[in-house]
Amino acid sequence: MSQSRPDIGDIAPHVTLPRDGGNSVSLSDFRGKPVVLYFYPKDDTPGCTKEAIGFTEMVDAFDAAGAVILGVSKDTVAKHEKFSAKHGLKIALLSDAEGDVCERYGVWVEKNMYGKTYMGIERATFLIGADGKIARVWNKVKVAGHVEEVLEAVKAL
């Protein structure tokens, strides 16, 4: 079961993961910039696709605000690349195939669908300030309006 979820004011747990395109990304690469770290269940599912496209459509506004967007799921780098190419995504997708980062952020949770219980990623977003501390947390994210709300929070930092 997941560790407790980091909260506002906590130092963001370290992240180094492989990304689409073949490189690895570390949170420390972005020290001094706000980072939007969002966790999503699975590439190419309706909600996850809508969320990734939403962040892609607003990527210039996030760039203008100085922020970086990183999406994380347990999908492989190859699946991320296929998903990204299919939808023209302009955000980095990180592969947490082992689930270590999902565990450290407390998003690997027991879920329930149609009476069946299983483990999966809860859609959640963490806004990490330029100082490496968590500035905002959105749990159990509903996709509609979420990207705009996150952008407003970035601008308010």
C-alpha cells in the first residue's frame, strides 16, 4: 500500500525517471522553476488523453509562467512515445514502470470499479515550487477545468 501523500510545505520526494524520447528526467533538473507533476492512470484512455491534451494546449502559458509539466504513469517509455505521437503531445511523459515514484507520492491506491477492487494510480497533481517544496496538491482530479486551475496556481506562486 502507498506511503502517505506528501503535503503542502513538504520537500517534494526525489524523482528520476526515463521519459519519452529516451532520456531520463530528475526533479532536481528544474530547481529554481515551478514543476507541475501530474500522475495519471494509463496512456490513451479517455480521461488521461483529455488531460494530456489539455496540458499540451496550455504548454505555452505554463512556459510563460516559468513552469515545467511532467506527466507520470506506470506505462512504458514505448507506450508513452506512441501515446505522445498519436495525440501530438508537447509535455514530458515519465515512465514509473516499477511504481516507486507513485508509492513515494502516495498515488498507488486501492481502487474500486464495478464492485471489483484493484490497485491503480489515483489521478493527482502536485505543484512543486521553485524551492523544491510542494505548493499545492490536487487529489482525485476531475479532468474538466483542471489544467486551467493548475495554471492559475502556477501564476499565483
